Amino acid sequence: MPKFSDLLVPAPLRKTPKPGEAGVPNQPAPQDLKTDPPRRPTDHERLGQQALEAPTEGLAWVDQRLAASGFLTGMLYRKVPKGTNWFYTLGSAALFAFIVQAVTGVFLAMFYTPSTTQAYTSIAHINNDVFLGQLVHGMHKWGASVMVILVFLHMGRTFFFGAYKYPRELNWVIGVVILILTMTMAFTGYLLPFDQRSYWASIVGININGTGPIVGPYLSDFLRAGPELGATTLSRFYAIHMLLVPGALIALIGAHLYLVVKLGTTAPPWTKVDKPRVAEPTANLDAGVSSGNGYRPGGAGTIAGVQLETTDNDGMGPA
Amino acid sequence: MADDADNITNVPYRAPEQVRNEPPPPGYFEGESMTRRKVFTIAAQGIGGLAGLAIVLPAVGFAVAPIFHRGKERWEDIGPTSNFVEDTYRQVTFTEVPGIGDAGKTLAYVRKSSKELGEEPGLYVAVSNRCAHLGCPVRFVEAAGNFICPCHGGVYDFQGKRIGGPPVRPLDRFQTRVEKGQVQVGPRYSVTSQLKPVRARDPGEFTGGIWEYLYPPRPSTFPPP
């Protein structure tokens, strides 16, 4: 009987257990069926067996209709380059920060009132009266700074590791848009408590935006929904903060992750590729791009845009 | 061994898609300029595009409309004429944006126009406390006779002209008039460095000269007096 956790590993990656390994009995000696018939499992044993298999059966039922296991296997068990280190977790950390913001934001929206006369009191109500309100508000408030910092660190990692280079330029561009939207979230969210600090910070922020020549004044009017900061400004910021930008962010993060999986990650710039046993121009130049297994890291192996095929060793270590 | 020449026929070369020799699609007629498929493709895309515009245009218009909307002109009483003198400012608070409570209030420093400063006599000068740098609230410091901004250190003289710090133009003003012995303040306007009235600009935007074109007046503001 294999372990339950082993059952969850997709079939193509499941190791065939060898006789003598844990969980697999040694080959029993041939039996004389007449004198020593094999024992039939009792009803209890059969039921237990079925119960153990039920989750796998359920997953199999879903997968037969969704056909997702191939995609999930390719994504979750993809190979990553040698030298992958903790810096590569900054993107996932930023994603986690975004998820925290999304979840806490949904629950804050249940108590928040985007009205100039009630916004401040509704935030005070969240902080003082609502059960765990101060915690959820604090997670959202501090998490915003954490997310901005993580996005910047992730951007720095990408820059200093040269991970923005061909063929990943588009992912860099998407990342820059995500950065801009993150800053938009930070800016629009700052006004929502509607205390002195957020009021004056938004005035200053809108006026900085207005100093752009020609279009600046109109952009300021657009942000404020009028010549002065008023009631519509708050609802406008609220709508941008919780409807417009989050939708765009989710879509762009999806595209960002798709490209990460599709193109694979890069090796750190200091990684030395093992000396190839045979290095010759490959017959199939686009093999690296079209392989679903992740584009091989740039750096050594790529000379003047020509991909050199290294027969056995492509710089990919085991995942 | 068969000679390859045996297989050569006199059929002229035709592209593979022509060789298939399929029957013409339904509705085909000699000399048609567009296939049915093409007509329906164009029609479907056109109607889909129109439906998309029908959604997007009103939504964008809705979001952008406030740029072109000018509110009603408001005049607020700020006290009898006897409250105000020539040589110093009196601080008045009034509502600039109605309907949002205290957040819609603003502050102005008001005095009588002064002959010594070369101003037309008998008028009232209402200087906005909104810093021309980034919009922080400035304070009139009686002892110095200057306006000082707490945020980034902007300094203005008695008339509101910039004399130090990052501001890009003098302090904004409000239109004033006298009704039944009461001084009233009206719409905001900006001034050039020579105190010439122009339409209200946001803080941080230069006035006068070429800047009038680089920071065009917004349709949501009132003409200057």
C-alpha cells in the first residue's frame, strides 16, 4: 500500500517502487495455493482501502474533465537552473503581499464607508470596535508598504541578475506596469482614512501630478473629479483603489506568472555552466524557445545570439 | 524498371489548394467580389465593435466629464467691512466646496487694499492660504509680515509674492465684493508674479508668459476678475 502523499504525485512523475523499498514487501515465496490459500481481505480492510483511495478517485474524476494535471505537472515540477537561491523568492513574496492586501481589503470594505463625512468615523469604528479590526486594518496598512518594498526588491533582483534580457523583455515591461499600478494602489489607498495626514498627502500628490505640462492640469481635475478635492474625489479614489486597479493587477500578475513558467527562470550571473562535452551549433536553433521545459538561462552557452546545444548538460540541475 | 518519364503528363502546374477542386460554396455566383464568409466576418466584427463602443464611450465620458464641468459661482459672507484694515490681515474661514463638511472649508487672509502698496483703493484683498508650491496651508506671521509654509519652507511677502523657498508663483486670491455692508468672497483666481489676475491654477504650476500655454487654464475654473 503506497503512502497517501505518494498518490498525489502525478502519474508521470511517480517513481516505481523497487522490491525491498519501504512500503513494498519483498517478493513472497511462491505459495502452494491448495494447502495455503491467500487470505481474502475482510470487509473492513476493503472499506479502509476504498476510503484511502477516495480522495485520489475524486481528484481523478475532476482531472478527467479538467485535463489540468498535465499543465500542473509541467508548472509545479518544472526544472530550475542551478544556483537558484533565496533571491528568487522575492517575486513570490510580493505575490503573497498582494494576496494579503486583497483578502484584508475585502474585509475592510465590509465596514468602510467611502463618504467624506463618514470615512474617518468608519475607520475609527474598525480600529476600536470591530473584533480583530485593528489587526486587519494594520495588516492592510503595513502590508501596503511591505508590498511596495518587495516589488522594488524583486525588480532590483531582476535587474542585477540580468533576468530582463531576451527573451524576457516583455515580462520586464509587464512588471513595470505592475509596479506603476502598485504605486497607484498605494496613492489612492492613502486618502481613504480621510484624516489630516491622508487629506494633505493627497492634495500634495495630486498637485505634483498637476505640474506635468499641458496634460497635468487636466489629469488633476480628472483625479479630483473637479477643481477642488471634494466628495467625488473620495469615491473616485475608492473605486480606483478597489475595483479598477485590482482587476488590472490580477490580470497582469497572471500574464507575468505565465511568462515566468513559459520562459523559465535564469541562472544567477555568477553561475558557471559545466564544461560541455560537445559544443556545436545546434541543428534546431529554436529548440530552446519552443521547449516547454523552460528556456535555458542566458550567459554561457549563448554566443552572439546563437544558441549552442550542449548535448547532455544544459545547465539545468534537478528541481 | 519504369522510366520516370512515363509518369510525366502535360497537366500544367497548379497550386495544391486549386487541385482540390472543391465545389463552389453555397450562394457562389460568377464574378462575386466577396465571399459569404468574408461578409459575415466583417459584419460580426463591425457589430461587435459598435457594441463595445456603446459600453466604453459612456463609461469614459462619465469618468472624464468633471474636467469640463464648472460648478455654480459661490459667494460667501465673511463679515462686515469694518472688520478689515489696511495694514494687516484678518483670518476668515468659509466653505469652498459645499456638501462635504469641514473638509470643504478653506481659509483666506483678508485686508483692505492699500494705497501705499500701489493698489486701487476701496477694495478688499483675500489671499488664499493654499501654498503655490504643493498646496499645503500657509500661515500669516504677523511679526514678520510674511506668509510661511510649514511643509517645504515657502515664504511670501505681505502681498503674497514669493520671496523664498520652492513656490513657483504668488499666493492665489479670491474675488471680493461688498453686499449690504458685508464683504463677500467668491471664486478663486491665480496671479502672475506681477500680481496680474489669471484663471485659477493648481499649486505647482507657473503663471504668466509661456507658462499660460504649458499649463493651460482648466475649463472647471472661473475667469479672473
